[in-house]
Amino acid sequence: MAVTLAEVAAHAGVSPATVSRVLNGGYPVAGGTRTRVEQAVEELGYVANGPARALAAATSDLVGVLVHDVADSFFGILAGSLQRALSPVGRSDIRRLAVVCNTEGDPSAELAYLTLLEGQRAGGVVLTGGAVEEPGHTAALAARIARMASTGAPVVLCGRPPLPVPPGLPVATVMFDDHGGAFRLAEHLLTLGHRRIAYVAGPPDLSTTRERLAGHQAALFRHDPALAETCAPLTVHAGFERSAGYDATRELLRRGAPFTAVAAANDTVATGVAAALHDAGIRIPQDVSVAGFDDLPFCVDTAPALTTVRVPLREAGGLAAHLVTGRRQPPPGGITTLPTELMVRGSTGPPPAAKRSRR
């Protein structure tokens, strides 16, 4: 039989109301009393009735975390750091239950999960990864988020642009400087002497793809306006998987236009790029330089180590957790932009002589 709140109160020698205050958090309870209640909860194995608490409070300790692909290291790192910050060790009074929802990048799945979380009276929601930039979906997503936020449940958009929601709602945005990172990466390749730079971009309808591609093109244009036009045929849109990078590179090689460097949409794509070049007998970086984006853990273990752009995923996860639980208030305007950092490693170097440029 399940242990009741009254039994915990009797075991700890306090009132049921005091037990409720300790379990719900946010109420002043003396340290010794809190310790006795927590020990009683542990000894008796008490488990709070989540649905009943949610019904009574019109909210719950549940926080929904929407990711594109939980198997992708980008989202795994982000979700992991967010979950740790939601349930810090030794702080049972502020812990939250993170429920990770894998959308596979499907806009309809994104909306469906939000509906389910709303039905569960989620205490907050964090949406991660690039946003699908289709007007109909953007409008539907903004309406759904505004409806959830109007009940008092905070919403955090992490790694995506802000949405057009009414002012005053608890909706915060945590963005990455993808544009600046891509600009600095392209500038690095240009400084090395590369002029024929191929670019394997992500899916064309994602906000992340737009920002990174725009930063890349801005660097080319700043160096020489003609370069942006020259390199346009060397741009290929693909997915964010390793196989997408491999296939895109094979396509670049089939086109026959020479290039001395490849910038990839992310690190996973860059590994596919490197594999395709290797299979074609092309050396990195002696023949073609390769660069990625995100600075995932495996980047230092590739041969050669991958030049990339560090995205502060762990910092973003912690910040999103503090925002969605109200432990930190967003800045005026509700938008925080986290900086990215160029990480130069062995996969990039000066271009070979013109006679050795690959076709």
C-alpha cells in the first residue's frame, strides 16, 4: 500500500502542511525540520502523487525537453546538461522531472508533443535545435507556446530564434552566435589562402542552416564580393548526418569544379566529408582542408583533429534549466545570445599549389 502524506508527517513529528511545504519547495522551513521530513520520506519510501499535485496546482514538476534527435551528440549534450541543472544533487526542494521528446525534426511532432505536455500540465517546456522556418508552422508554434505560457508555464527556446508571442509572457530565448562562428571559420580559411571553398550546408528550411550559411557567405563577400558568386556552385544542402556529408562530398567531386577546402554544417557532417575525400584518395589537409561546426567531443580524436566552431552546449543547457524553473530571469527583451569560438586544429592548412587543386 502506498505511503500517505499523513504517515510521513507522523513519522517526522510535523504537520501534513509542513511536509507539503518541504516537498513543494519555495516555502520557508527550518533546516532541522526539513531534514526530518526528507529523512522520513526516504525511510518510508513516500512518492508524491504527481497527477493529483498537478491538478491541484494547475501545473507540475514535469519539464518537457523537445530535441530533434536524442542520439545526436549535439542534443545529447544539451539535454544532459539541462537535466542535471533541473535536478541538482542535494537540492530535493527544487528538482524537476525532465521528459525528453524526440521529434526527429518533424514540425507536426513538435506540435503534437506540445499538446501532450499541455495536457499533462507541464511546469515548463524547453524547445531545442533549429526551427523549421515555414510561415504556417511558425504561426501554429507561436500560438501553442503563447497558450502554454499564458497559464504560467515558462517556455525556453534554446538554439533557435524568438517567436512572435505577446509581450509579458514567460517565454525566453537562448541563441547561439551561429552567424559569427561561421564568419570566423570562413575568415580562417581565407586567411590561409583558400579561395575555392565548398560548403556543405544543412537542410534549407532550418534557422540554424540560414544563420551559418549567411555567416559563411558574409565572410566571402567581405574578403572579395566576387568570391561569394564564385563559391555559390560549391554549396550543397544536405542533412545533418554523417552519410549526408559523405553523399554531398561525392556530389561536389562529380560536379568537377575545383575546391581546396570544405566547411561542413556540423561536425558529424564533416566526418562524412572526410570519409568521402579519403575514399577518393584526397589527403586532409595536404590536398583539401576540412572544417566542422559545434566542437563535439570526438573532434579532437579524428585524424587529423577537426578544426571547428565551439558551440557552448553545456552552458546553454544549464541556462535553459534556470530560465524554465524561474531560478534566473531573462534579460530585457527575453533574448540571450551565447558566443561561439573558433577552434583551429590540424584538419585545415594552406591550400596546395594551383596545379594540385582537386577537380
